[in-house]
Amino acid sequence: MREFLVRITTTVPEGTAPQEADRRRAAEAVRARELAAAGHLARLWRPVGELRSVGVWRAADEEELRAKVLGTLPLAPWMTFEITPLEPHPNDPGDGSAAP
């Protein structure tokens, strides 16, 4: 699977009932755990003081990422996604091949 850096901004539409927002947020947590277990969600962060998230997501390609991964999130209709495809860096210490 290919990795993608995804910046997500969620905007709850004006006039949305608080109960609906809470229901979707709870369902979002469940779906995120499912996607992590399936290997699609590798890491997820929330920048300090911001109401957005930044994560490393995995899919075969960007089309699959949008349609079959991010598109399945309960909050997806309220989200905007900024997607950047990633490739390994030769100096990445995480893959064990970087020179000492």
C-alpha cells in the first residue's frame, strides 16, 4: 500500500443539531479504529490548539484512499482533505537503511 499525508479539516454545518454531531463523532471513532486495524490509518495527530487533524493513511492509490477509505468516515461530508502522496526518503531512520 502507498502512504499519504492527509490534512483534514472538519466543519460542522451551521444549524446541525448537537446530538447529530455527537452521533457522527462517536461513529467516527469506531470507523477510525476499523481503518487502523485494516492497515489504512497508520498515525493521526491533532496540531496543538487547532480543530483539524494530520495523519498518515495507506491505500493502493489516491482514488482508493478517497473513495474506499476517507469516504467511509461518518464525518466525511463535513470534511475537506488535503492529500499528499508520500514516498520513502533514503535517509528515513524508520526503515533501518539510513546511514549512521
